[in-house]
Amino acid sequence: MLIFQQATLLSLVLGFAMALLGEAFRLWGVIYAGSETLTTGNVGGTFLVVSGAFAYVRNPLYLGNILLYMGIGIMSMALFPYLQIAALIFFYIQYRIIIAEEEAYLVRTFKQEYEKYRNSVPRFIPRLTEYKNDEISQPPLNISAGLKSERRTLQAFSSVTIILIVLYIFERI
């Protein structure tokens, strides 16, 4: 993306806003879900997380990833729009497989609670009102663990943003 970048001031501003929104969804989700979002093996979790970002959209981390990547793509204007189209196709295939497995686990584990949640909260387009179900036990809110979990994503986002801004400035000198 950096090699083919053709950033403009407008692309930097608009793309940064989109990427920042994506990172906000990711961080908001991780702060509420904590380690429930960190799976390196089999799908699983001890809680049906329906608070925080999960009260508005079922997959805030995946939505965040898509917005973050698309935002960086817009910032760089690298191979625009072909790189973004390829990324959307990749995310569609990847998340379709992952979400199917996750939802099968959630249906088996949380049964009607998950069905009610799934029928009320969209997969990727956030709803405008908060989903509430006080009967579902939630993990404790942990801001410091969320920030720690997002450290690498924040570092990568910051680094790419700084590099794109520096390249943009040096190309104008």
C-alpha cells in the first residue's frame, strides 16, 4: 500500500476518519468482551457479550477491521479502488466462514438467548438503539486490558498513518 500510495490531503483526512471509526469499534468491542474475542484455536467463549459495541452490532471487531483497512486504503489511494475491492472480497470470504462457525457455537451454547440477540442486532450495520437484556451475565468492563489487547493494532495504525503523512509532505516539497 505504501509503495503505490498517491495520497492527497482529502484522502488522508477522509481515510483517517474512516480508519479511526474502525479502530473505535474494535477498541469498544475489546473493552467489553476482553479475552472473549481472543481465539487462537477453537471457537468458544464463556459469555454471550451483548454490551458495549455488541449492543449495536454483532461483529464490532470485524466491522472495525473492515473500516480500518478501507480507511487506510483511502488514505493511501494505492491502486484505488482495486485494492479496496479485493480487500472487501477477501473480508467477505474470510468473515463468512468465521462467522458461520462462531454463530453455530453461540446457538449451541446460548440457545434462545443468542437467537433473540441475533434477531435483534444486525451483523455488520449498527443499529441506532442499544440492545438490552439484563438477564444475560456480562464480563467485567476492562479498559486497561482492552488497550493492552489493541496495542499492536494501534501501533500499526499509527505507524502507517505517520508514514503516509510524511510521504505526502515530502512529495510536496
